[in-house]
Amino acid sequence: MAAELPPKARARNSFALAAALVGSLAPGCRREPPPRGPQALLERPTVEGRLAGAQRLTAGGETRPALVEPASYRLRLPPRPLLTFGAGVAKLDAEGSAPGFRLTVKADRRLLFRRSFSAREAGAFADFSLPLEAGGPETTLEFDVRPQGGAGRRVARPPGALLGVAEPTLHDLDDYGRAKGVVLISIDTLRRDHVSAYGYPRPTTPRLDALARQGVLCEDAVSTSSWTLPAHLSMLTSVDPGAHGGLDADHGFNRRVPTLASLLRDQGYATRAVTSHIYVAPAYGFDEGFERFDFVEDRRADDVAGRATLLLDQVGDRPFFLFLHFYDPHAHYSPPPATRVLFPSRYAGPLQGLLTHFHRRTSARMPPDYLEHLRSLYDGEIRFVDDQIGRVLDHIRARGLERSTLVLVTSDHGEEFLDHGSWTHGRTLYEEIVRIPLIVHGPGVAPRREAGQASLLDVAPTILAWAGLPRPSHAQGRSLLQPVGEREAFGDKGHAKGGARKLFLRGGQGRVKLILSLDPEQDRIRGEEWYDLRADPAERRSSPPAPELAETIRQRALARWRETRGRGAAGPGVRLTPEQIEQLKALGYLGT
């Protein structure tokens, strides 16, 4: 529930109030230009010359400073004013009937915004963005926060029920694009060979294709794992899974190394995240370094994109880092009708893209054309995400942020469609799983097709290099802003499914790849597979190289696996709710 502002915030507010009052009393002062940068209204005096009644309000598990009573501000307007704010209802202390709330926002008594909120629907803050029409150099901005009964009549506020206007801020759109910004986009479960920028014949990713033509397209990028949790932690830390500790559903980030978000936050960047699955959630430590982390389980791409545009409005006039996680290509495959129709199939049976419809079927038990139907549904999901990423890119351009914003798009892993006899991901480390798209676009990034082997470990060093920050000593990756040259790539499956531990060492496209299976209790080799990716890119025949070379590669793979585990440690234990466990089972992560 609500609490008073902390002492530091009260002191900051008192200073702002004193400065404003001194300025208003100075004789003969000429009208000053509006202040540069965002104007946080909670730190400004109201028209009555006092600070508004602001409290720290908790809604949907998130706490923000917020107005909880009506307030009016007399403001000097910037050339292109934009108002951003959140609204949320605090959870009731006790059971019982309670009124709803109504929030109105007016500028010089002209209605800008009106919305009702139910006191029983206490949930996450809803964010809003309102461009203002500057009718003059100043305006009186009014926030009316009141409880209301039936038919909109006003009633007394019951104890424990609060509607708060969180962090109302006035921005100048002319300031957007002056500071560096970074948007990191992860498209969960996206196979490289289903992205049209890489030659896929279906038009799955027209917006990513255009981005790739103007930036760096990594021809041969690979993940560090075959499932969501370890791969994303590697993306944000630039260390192998063994070093960050997030190797199974029972353990999260061990916090042994700083995250990309932490490093950028320490340099003054506003850090925000929008994610869509429990394996990329605060429960596993992904909120480390993020000032605000917006997680909703299994949200669709249009929701992620909508949240992204609001967050860009909130932080676009200062340095920012925005991490977006799109989940839709993950099973189950159920694209919306608008993109489903773009990829028709000949299958006319009753089976659809639910995991229960296909996960136990072998090639011999597949109805005619059903596999093609599943691929079409998957492609429809990819196109849906691409369209929504287009919304984000369009908003970046509309706000003028493209002149100072780096956009990096990648995936955590691919997906299997019986390529090697399996479905989905998490079981194997074949090319359809470990090869991923990776695109870097932004000011100062020279367009090129990067032929050298890139890794998910390169994401954080690339972003830091573009921001002008040094590569941290713990980072195992390198910046992709320059050609990468020859090097090996390493990955570790962890323990998503089954008992076998698997790892791979890959020399690059057209070179030797080793997959090792290890005993789950010790690092004794249980099996190994060797592939010449030049002669056998689909990995159909395991064929080891000469014994001396094989032993050298084998020992390098084991040494890296042992070394990263020596530097790391298991992360803290994670206790999931029964509902979360059942959902993970339904998605094939647990109990298969």
C-alpha cells in the first residue's frame, strides 16, 4: 500500500519548491524559456504553491511515486510538448464493496483524457502518452483523481483504496534523439532459416529484411544454448551458461558478473524491459540492472509493441536501454488470422498447432501435409512478430529517435520440426537449434554482411562498444561493429529436458562441429557426434576427423566447459507456483 516519499525525495521536492517560489517572487523578471529536459511534475509546486500529495503507490506488484489527490500545475510549455504518466489502483486492504475511480486530465480546462478504473481490478500500472497542443507559452494542467459511485456520482474514498497518477512528466519532443538509445529485441524460438533476410522464400520478415539491408547482417550467428533461460542470460552477460549459473528450471542468475542493463544504468541510462515468459522474468534474476521490468506471462507481440512505444515516449529524451522479448514463435503455434492467411497449407484435418497435437508424433505417424501446416503456422507467428517490430521501428522514426538509437535483433535459439527426429527445442544442439538471426542497425553502423562466426555472447559487447563504453573484463564475446574474423563458438544445453548434459564446439560455417554428451553426475563422455559443416551442413552423418585433430577439439571443448563452471556457480533456487509448473509442463519444458 501507499507510503510516504523517502527522505531523499522529500529533500529534492523541498529544494524544487523553494527554487520555484524564489523565482516567482523576484521583481521585474522576464518570462524565461521552458526548462530543458523532462519536467517531473511531482517535483514542481502546484498552482497553490505547494507540492502535491504524492505517495509511493503499489499496483500489480510495482511501486511508483504517484499523485493520489487532485492537483493543478501552471507550466511553461516546450515547443513540442508530450505528457506521459501511469495510472494504477492500489489493492484494497479488506474485502467489501468499493467504488471505482475516475481520472481526468485537462489543459486550460480543455479535456485531454478521461478514464474510469475499477477498485476491484487492482493490477499493473497502465501507461499513457498525450501530445499537447501548445496554444500559448503556458498552460494550466489539471489532474482530477476522485472515487466515484454508480452513474459517475462522487463518493468518499474508502480506506485502503487509491487511484494514483504515477510519475506525470512533461517532455519536449524536440529533445528526442539527442541522447543515445539502445533497443535490444529478442524473438524467442526463431530459426535463422525461416527469416527471409537469410534467403527463406516465404515473406516472413519484411521489416527485419529492411533493417538488415541498412545494417550488419551476421550470416553465421549461433546461440549458447538450446532453450530460453541460459541463452538469454548469456545474451545479457556475455558469459557461457556455466558462468552465469542459470542452467535449469530450479536455478536463476548467480549475479557473479554485471549485466548489460547494470553497466548501462551505471552510466546514466534509463533501463526498461518488457518480457513474455517466466524464463525471462524477475524470478530468475532478469531484473538485475533494470529500473523497471514489465513481465506478463505469454503476452502477445502486439502487447509488447504497445508497451514499447509508451516506454520510448517516457525515456526518449535521455539515454535509454530498452529490452523487448517477443515470445510468439514459441509453441503453441497460433498466429492471428491476418498473418495466418499469408502462409496457407494444404492440410485440412482437425489437428492444429497445439503441442499436445504433435509432440508425440514421428515422421511415420504424421498425417499428410500436417508437418507443412505446422511450419505455416510457425511462419505466421514470425510474420506477426515482424509486423509488431515494425510498429516499434515506426515509432522510433516518428519520434526522431532513429538518429541516435541502436537496434539489435536476435533470437535465443531455433526450433525443431523433426529435422533430427525431435520437436521444439531444449533436447539437442543441431544447427536448426543453435543457428540464430543477428542484425545490428543504427547510426554509425556501416552496412555489411558479416561472414565470420558470431555468438550470442557478442550482443552485450557490441552494444557497449556502440555506446562508447569499454568491454568489461568478464565478457567472453566481442563487438560486431568490426569484422569478427575466425574463432570458435561454444554452447551448453544445461538441463532443460532429460538427464544428459550436452555441449558443442563449432569451428564456424563450413568447418568441424563437435557435440558431446556427458554423464549427468560427472564430466565423463557418454557419446560424441562429429560433423563436417561444409560437406554435411544438415548434420546427417557423424564422421570424426583425424584422431589427433579430434582429440585436440575434444579437449578444447571440455576445457571450456570446466573453466566456465569453475568461474561460475549455481544461481539461487527458484520456487515456481503450481500454476507456473503446469504451464511449463504444457510447453514441454518439464515432465517430458
